Amino acid sequence: MPNLCLVLALILFSASSISCCTDHERNCLLQFLAGLSQDGHGGLAASWRHGTDCCSWEGITCSSSSSSSTASKAVTITDVLLASKKLEGSISPALGRLPGLQRLNLSHNSLSGGLPAEIMSSDSIVILDISFNLLNGDLLDSPSSSSSSASGRRIQVINVSSNSFSGRFLSSSWKEMENLVVLNASNNSFTGPMPTFFCIRSSSFSMLDLSYNHFNGNVPPEIGNCSSLRMLKADHNNLSGTLPDELFNVTSLEHLSFPNNGLQGVLDGAGIIKLRNLVVLDLGFNMFSGNIPDSIGKLKRLEEIHLHHNSLAGELTPAIGSCTNLKALNLGSNNFSGELGKVNFSKLSSLKSLHVSYNSFNGTIPESVYTCSNLNALQLSFNKFHGQLSFRIANLKSLTYLSLAENSFTNISNTLQILKSSRDLTTLLIGGNFRDEEISDDKTIDGFENLKVLAMENCPLFGNIPIWISKLKNLEMLFLFNNHLSGSIPVCISTLNSLFYLDLSNNSLSGEIPAELTEMPMLRSERVTSHLDIKIFELPVYTGPSPKYFTVSDFPAVMILENNNLTGVIPTELGQLKALLSLILGYNNLHGEIPETILDLTNLEILDLSNNHLTGTIPADLNNLNFLSELNVSNNDLQGPVPTGGHLDTFPRSSFDGNPRLCGHILDQDCDDPVVVDAPQGSSRQGGYKVIFVIAFGALFGVGVLLDQLCLSRLVT
């Protein structure tokens, strides 16, 4: 019993010696709460209540530290961690007055206004993360800040990325940050020269991310003072000039990223070899020229090389094959030539992505490529490769993305038979090859279980649309434009439940538009749900006179059937395709009226019914298609007034020209005036051409007869 009493006494004594957060700290937090207009549906207000210990409040962490008295411990707030709490409003300067605050994380909210100078000038904060908010203004210290720390401020990590901060980085505002290790200022609107004074202030500075801003000028040579720098990113800015020699003295660099700037010059082989720790080299979308230096093969740690969209030229150095840890090689959109086989890919067993599109490589695909068993993206389009596809491509079991477009490959039947065994293939772009071959309708073609995109455009292929396409149950996008395909549109396409992008334009297809096409579930849904990887995705888009490939960030629901020989009426069932953004049926032989059901396509942005034989009036309620930005009903046999009073008034006259029976102010034809049309209804386009031909022929014949008579009379006399 005496021992138990002693234990209880010690417990009570210990409890009495532990204090809660101070009134000052509580008031600072409440001031922050008062500045919020939204705190996650009242979540913080419910937790942060008067009369309770603020160390128990949501997002608050306290720690105790021994005071000068051995009998007591002081408790102070060290962490305010409120990321992703749906907070709105401003950040109170009071948070910067929490004396023991070490970690402040307010990221991924909707906070606005400026960042209080009291926070930037805090002597206690070690980690500051306010990324992904709506903050703006400059990052400046308080003019009255007085850091008394002998070693400068303690702050080591600053993340202000993905906000709307602007202005310049001034060295005077950062002069006391001698412990800074990481600065992420990406995705803002900072201006001026690229800052490098962090390197002088802090010997341990190791990461600088200035991407997606408006920095300009040259890359400063002072960057060479960053002796501990491991990551340097400044992509998507306005930097120019050459890379300074001093940059290559930063031998600690592991990640060097300057894409999407205006940098130029040649790649310095003597400098690059010094960056022996480099893992990622990204200089894409600049103006570099010359060759890739042989010394790049000495960088044994390299995992990614991105030099796409420059002016690099010549043959590839075989030294690339010595970068045995390489996972991504992107050399697309340059002026490289020669054979790709100069590089021995058999040494690159870790390679996952090879992109050499838009160059002038020739010869055949090197056999060593097929030893890269981990390859999942192979992009060889727009080169001068030729020959037939090797059966060894089946060794690439992980291949998901294959682009061979716009080369000189032959034997489409063999190609499809080989590729059908690539079970993981989701994207197959082989257009611009197989010149004038017949598209295979071999019923043994199966496989392609996971294929989502098939592009066989611009070959031109002839024959009918093959029935085996209907077996591609996961197909989402089908490109067959710019071929010589004939016959009717197969009804079985309607069984492709995931299809939402269909382009059959510029062929010789005939027959009616199958009403069954309107039964495709993805097009009938309110919203398209695609599962395509847009990071590497390039799509062929016909813009005339030849297709172009674009990287897209969103995939619209599209049906393009223009420039064929389709007949019949526009199916009324088209109004069920709620997801359609573009419906393009121009340059066919369609007749009948514009169906009123088109007004049900409330998401429609582009409607082209031009150059057909459509009759009747333009539905007045087209004005209710609020997203319609392009309309073309020209060169038909439409009649009556052009609807007015809505956004149809904004379309040009060319959208309605070639319909002699149409009237309205946009056509300078008063609807009260009689309209005289000599051409028979339904044949205005062809009839007009015939009338012009007859008149021209008659005039020339008359002139010819007159000249003959003149010449004859001269001979007689």
C-alpha cells in the first residue's frame, strides 16, 4: 500500500508538470480559422473549440521539450498539417508567429491571397508546403523581419508550386536561408532571370524546380556554385542561349531538365562526360544542333534521354548502346539519318520506351530492338523504314503502343498476322504504308484482345472494310480515312461497344448510313470514358492534303463520314448519340431533310452537312445547340429563312452559301423577294456545273466559227 501511494503521487506530480499549448498559440490558430471562408464543411470549426487543448485539434501536433527547470516540460505546437482539407480563404499571418512551428502543410486546398511575410521570415519553420492552392503575389520577407538566429533561418524545404505567384526572385529576400535544401517554385508566373543565389547561401542546396514559369535570359554560369545540386528543372520557360560550361562542374547532378525553352548550341561531349551521376537528361523542345556525342556512353547511370524536337542531325552514335540502364530514349522530331541499327539495342534490356519518329532513319527495323523484352512503347513513324515486319516483334510481350506510320512497310496481311499475337497491344498506328495493297479480310485474323486504337489511314488501301474489325471488342478509336475503300459501311461495327471515334472519310464507300451505327453504347452515353494513356499518345487527324499526328489531351466523340458516295437520308436515330461532339457528313449524295432529332445532340460542337442534296428548311432550334461552334450546310438544296436571333448569327456566310432557295440577312436575300431557281430541285450542284459548261461551250463555239470565217475570207481575197 505505501508503494502504491508513492506511484500515484508520482503520476499526479508528472501530470501537473505537463502543460498544454499556450494561449498565444491557441489565439494564432483561431485567427487562422477566422480567415477561412470554407473549412471542409465545418470540420476544423468542430474540432478547434474553445476550452479544449489545441494540441488535440485536427491537424495539430505538439511536442514537449525540457525547459531550464528540470521539474517541468514545455509543450509547443510543432506541426500544422492541413493538406487536402477543402480549405478556402486566406492564410493568416498569425501562423508565422507560432514560436515552435516546424512543419506547415496547407497543400491541395483552395486558399487565395498572398503568402504572409511572417511565414516566409519565420525562424522556426523547417518545412513549408503550400503547393496546389490559388495563392498569388510576390514571395517577399517582411521589411521588419529580424532573424536573430546565428546560423540563419532553419527552413530547409519550400514548396510553393502550382499557385499563381509572380514577380522576381530577389536575393535580399533569401539571404538568411542558409539551410535551404529544396525549393519547388514550379507552375507559377515568376519572371526575370533564373535565380541561382541559393547555391551561394546554402552549401547543402540540392533541388531546384522552376518549371512552368516565365523566367528568361541565359542559364547563369553561377549555377556552377551549386556543388550539392542533384535536381535542376527549369522546363517550360523562356530561357535562351547555350548551356554554360560551369553547369557541367556540378558533378552531383542526377536530374537535368530544360525542355520547352529556346536553348541552342551543340551538346558538349567534354562537358557531358563530367556528369557521371546523371540519371535523367531532358533537353527536348529546344534548338540544339549537331550530333549526340560519343561520351554519352560513359554515363552509366543514365535511365532517360529526352532530346526530342530539336535540330540534332547525323547518324546515331553506337555509344548509346553502352547506357545499359536506359529505360527511355526519345529522339523524335530531329534530323537524324542513317540506319537505326548503328545502336546495339540488345544491351538495353531495361528499355521501356523507344521514340525516334519524325526523322530520316532508313533501312529496316534493327533485329536487336526485338531483344528489348521490357519495351512497351515503340514509335518509328515518319521515317524511311522499309521492308516487312519481322515475326520477332512477337518477342516484345510487354508492347502496348506501336507506331509505324508513314514509312514504306509492305505486306499488310503479314503485318496483321504477326501483330495479332501481341496480346497487350492497345494502340496500333500503321497508316501511310502498304501502298495500294488490298486490306485483308482474312477471317483467321483474331487476337488484338486489348486493342483500343487502330489507325490504317492514308495508304491507300482498297477493298471493303474487313469484318474482322468487329472482333476488336475493346476498340475505342478507328481511323480508316484517305484510302480507296469501297462497298457499304458494315453493320457489324455497331457491335463495338467502346467505339466513340470513327473516321471513314475520303474513301469510296457507298450505300446508306446504317441506322445500326446509332446503337453504339459509348456514343449513346452522356459522356465518353476512355482508358487511353495520353502521356505518349499521338493521333492521326486529317486536315488536308495529308494527315497530321497530334498529341491530344482529350478524346472527343466523333463520327466523320465525309467525302464518300453515301446515299439515302440522314438516319433520324443519330439523335440518340448524345456523346457526339463532331458529326461530319459533307461531300456525299445524301438527300431528304435535316432531321429534327439532330437537335437532341446537345453536346455537338461541329456539324457539317455540306455538299449533299438536302432539302427542306434549316431547323430553327439549331440555335439551342449552345456548344455548336462550326456549322456548314452549304451547297445543298435547302430553302426558307436562315434562323436568326441566336449564335447562328455568328457563323459566316460560307456556312450557308450554295443554297439558292435560302434567304435572310446573312445571305443578303430578303425572304419577301421571289427566288428564281432554274436548276431542278435536288441537283443544284451538278446542274449548276452543267449550265456553266453549256454556256461556256456555246460561247467558245461561236468565237471559233467567227474566227474560221475571218480566216477563210482572208484566204479567198
